[in-house]
Amino acid sequence: MSRRAKGSGSLRHIGADKWQLTVKVGEKRYSRVFNARNATEAHRLSAGVRTQIDAMVVAAQTEQSDSQAAREERRGWTLERYIDYYFTDWAEHALAPTTRQRYRLLAKNQVNPILGSKKLLEVTPSDLSRLYSRLGKPEARCHKKDDSGLSNLTIWHCHTFIEAVYSFAERNDDIDYNPARKVKPTVPRLAAKKQSALDIAAVEHLLRTVRTTDPALYAPVMVSAYLGTRRGETCGIRWSDFDFDKGEVTIRRSVTRTKPEGLLVKQTKTGKERTIPLDEVALAEFEALRRSQRRERLAWGPEWAGADSSDQDFVCCSPNGSVLNPDHFSAKYRAFSHANGFPDITPHSLRHAFVSQLIALGFDPVTIASMSGHSPEVLMNTYAHAFDERKRQAMQALGKARKAAKTAG
């Protein structure tokens, strides 16, 4: 190994035409490999390599200095300004459109009016506690519909948003202390009332009523009831997702709407596809619906706003075949339910009924979760009351079997 003059680094021949120059700058060592035919050429070329290393070190130090200066500047920002930075630098690329829209509304209507003028580093757990308390009062509402404050769930969404902003600041080393980790809303996240699940007969009665009173609404209501899909998933199913020979449908996408982007067709909530087998009743309903939609397509002719191919049309669509806005589905269903005596049943109630009916029939959480799109853990937590009933039935059946065995003995 040959060594260059003191302070210029070490030069080493590492095989064939390969040479390595190692330079120590401060406490760090930097190495570069380059080609040279012999030692003389290697010594000559090493000066240029050393210059490249010096330039890289200077650039890194400059970048670090600039980064530190930018960090110090951010540490002096108000919370409102830092929230804007959070949206442009992180949320715009990392969050789903619906979550991003919800967070923007929370920032605009709840967080910034109360805490936005405070410095990022000056917000304390006590400030957050007072914020959550104020959100539960009537003056927190933008639209004075009643004398109550924001719902418990909205208050918790606000906390989740603030926690996300301060976690982002923590990752950026923009704060030394995260106040959102020290306090949570004192109100329960969900309302105490428990939604009673519809049994199969009640769902069939609802479907008959929809078919006779509002046929255009029948398709999304039937899909929600028979497949247990989320509202956006109901609007996102295409006929190409069906395999009528195998008798199954694959849930691949969801439709959502946000103010900046409008209607978006995207992945499901979990980002995963799932396949649901179809029973004889559901299969017959979907085959009839497909025939009916194809007749509608022919009747509209060139005015049909669906896909180029009937197989790519949405199962649940607007009258002219265009993608169905989930908000329009909810609004139309709400008008139907109030007019026909079903005020407590929502599209999500039908998903809830689908899962509860499968639990009542004795199917295990893994099987049900694979069809509903829940994780088994979430399913067990969300439908714990239904599984409690199944556990009681299981123990009663076990008790009868034990009694029979004792009698036989």
C-alpha cells in the first residue's frame, strides 16, 4: 500500500486497475474507488478524487446548515402556519383524499380559530384539554342547528388530527416535546347507544319496499344488503368484477368524493381486494339486474355515459350510466327511508346487518372478516356483543351435550 503526503489521505491498490482513496475529514472517513493503470497514474488522479470528496463534504455541510436554519425557522412558526406546512409537505402525498379533506375542515373550523395563533412550541396539554372542552359546547358549531356541541366522534377526529401534526413535527425534529401525547378528549369516542342489527326478514322487507317505491334506488341498496359493502365500494363495483360461472364477485375499488378532486375511483379502504361467493338468491338478483341495465343501455343509445363496454359498466350507476356519487346515494336513500318508515336504517346499517347475520348463523370471525373487509381483530371488537350471544349459545349447547352424556352413563 502506498501513502500520499500527510493530510491528503491514503491510496490503496485493491486489484487489477482498481485503486481506493480514503480521506479523513474531522471524525469521518470518506472513500472513493477509481480506475488507474499504474501507481503513477493513480497518484496523479487521486488529486482530482480528493477534490471531489472535499466538494461533497462541503455540499453536505452546507445542506446540513441550511436544513438546520430551516428547522430553526419552523420552530418559530405559529401552529396555523405549521399546519399549512404539514398539508403541503406530508398530507398532500401521504393521506387519502377523504382524510385530507376532513383534516382541512377541522383545521379551518375548529383548530385554527382557537389555537392557530399560538406558537407551535407554546401549545401545552392544557391548551388541548381546553380545546376539546370548547368543542363540546354549542358555540363550536359552524351551523347552529341545535344547542349541542360537536359530536364525540368529531372531537376525537380533531385530536387525531392534532396528534398527526405534532407527530410529523416530532419526526422532523421541529419540536422537543409532543403535547398531544399527554392528553386525550375526556368524552367517549362512540355514542353509548348500540345499533340493533336487522334480521334477514327485515332486510327482505326493506328490499321489497325499495323495489316497488323507488326502483332506481334498488341496485345500491341490494348490493349493500347482499354483499355487506361499504358505501363507496357499493358504487365502485363493475360487472367485470363478477364471475357468474363461479358465482362470486371481487371487491376491488371504491368511489369517493372530495371538494378539490371531485369523484375519485380508488382502492378499497384497506387497499386490499376480497372475493365474496354468491348464494342462489343473490346470484339471481345480480343476473336480473345485469339484464335490466343492458336494456337501459340500449335505450339510451349514444347518450349512455357509462363505459365503452357493458362489462365495464358500474353495477350501481346514475340513470345515464355514469358513476354514482356516494353522497347522492346517501341523500336519495335518506329521503326514501323517512318517507317509507325506515328512519333508523342507513346504508351502513345494511353492512352491519350482513355481518351480524353471518355471526348469528355461527360462522367464525376469520371467514366473516374475509368477506366484509374487516380485520378479524376489528371484527371481534366491533361486533363483540354479537359474539357474546354466540358464546352463550355455544355453552348452552355444550351443557346439553354434557347432560346427555351423564344421562347415558
